[in-house]
Amino acid sequence: MCCEDRLAAELRQRNMRMTPQREMVLRVLHDLPAGATAEEILQQVASLSPAVDLSTVYRSLDLFESLDLVSSYNGPNNERRYELLTIHQPHAHLQCQRCGKLQTIDLQTLDTVAAELLGSHRFILRSEHLVLPGICHTCSEQQSAASA
């Protein structure tokens, strides 16, 4: 798994080590579908080692996020969700405020916005952590049908 090698190298540069707990959290992130909560990650980690608790999972996720291995976003019901970026290349999300549906969009979609922000405001958009709220096509059609 290439993400283990990358994490180990990043940790060595910071005089940190690859602990068994970090390795388990990383392995679980690698195997779970994109957008898992810390609690879902803990459930899987606990099957490997019941000694790992939720605070260890959160600390590992925070570390991985600071190393740009993981991105997080607020999913439906406002729960924090985590994705391993080495598998799911950096991307942004569109989130429906009615049904909670989450759609992944390619970062190239935001190139014009990112260029405008850089040119006008000297602001560098970190779009791999971006969730854009709105109303999905299905909910929009349902709303239009109800209004008619």
C-alpha cells in the first residue's frame, strides 16, 4: 500500500514513528469506501485491536489530515467524514441541503473560480477540502413539481 510508505516517510521527516495504531487506522481508511466517520473507522479498527479508542482514531485522522493524506468534510447530518486522498484523488463535493446527497466533482470544475480568487484576492483555494451546499437536481425537480 503506497500510502503506508508515504506516511512512514512523512513521519520520519518529523521525527515521529509509525505506531501500530496509526497503521491500523490507515489500513482501515484504505479498505473503507470514501467518506467514513471516525466512529465507522473505529468499528473496523476495533476488530483488529480492541485496545484502540476513539480519541486515538481522531488523533490519527488529525495527523493524516495535516500531512495531506486525508481530507475531511461535513457529510449529511453534519457528521465529519474522512477520505484517504492517496486513493480518492483530491476532489470537491456538492452537498444537497434537502436530502443530504453528496456528489463528487473534479477539481478542474473549479479552475476558473480558483484563478479568479488568486488574481483578485491573492487567495489560494484549497478545493480538496471543499463542500459546496445547494439543492440537487432531484430535490429541485420535486420542489418545482410541488409548486405547480
